[in-house]
Amino acid sequence: MQWFFLAAAIVFEVTATISLRMAATGQRAYYAGVAVGYLAAFAFLTLTLNEGLGLGVAYGIWAASGVALTAVASKVLFKEPLTPLMLGGIALIISGVLLVELGAVH
């Protein structure tokens, strides 16, 4: 169940961040999505921790996934750049999270 909660936290965080971008373009109704999304993201992250996933692992995966998915979503939705250097950074993020996860296994 901890992985379901973590996935939900990631989806809500990315949704809130995308809503923030929409609200910043003058579509103020999206501020509701920002508030609800971030509150839900932290609630699901809390549930993830309550299920026993370590803080370093949970936060690392949550934050890194949010960065990577937001960059990709920004490319698709807003035509923002996603350069080879940025893709390399996303690959490093994935590698780093994998190393944190592997390091947490006893």
C-alpha cells in the first residue's frame, strides 16, 4: 500500500505544479487545483511514511519523480524546452533515486 500512496503523492504534486503554471498565466481558477493538489500530495506522503517507507527513500522518490514528470509534462503541455542536457539530468535523478533505494535495503 505504501507504493500506492507514494504514487498518489507524486501524481497530486505534479498536478498541483502544472496547475500553478496555469494559474500564473492568468487563469486564476487553477489556484484551487494548486491548493488541493499540494494538500493531497502531502497527505499521501504522510500515509506513505505511516506505512513504513523510510523518509529518505520516500522523499527522494517523491521529489525526483516530481521534477522529472513536471519537466516532461511542461514539454508536452506548454512546449517548454527539454534539452539533451535536461534529459541527462533526469537520467541522473533516476540513477540517484535508484541508488538511495538500493542503499536502504538491508
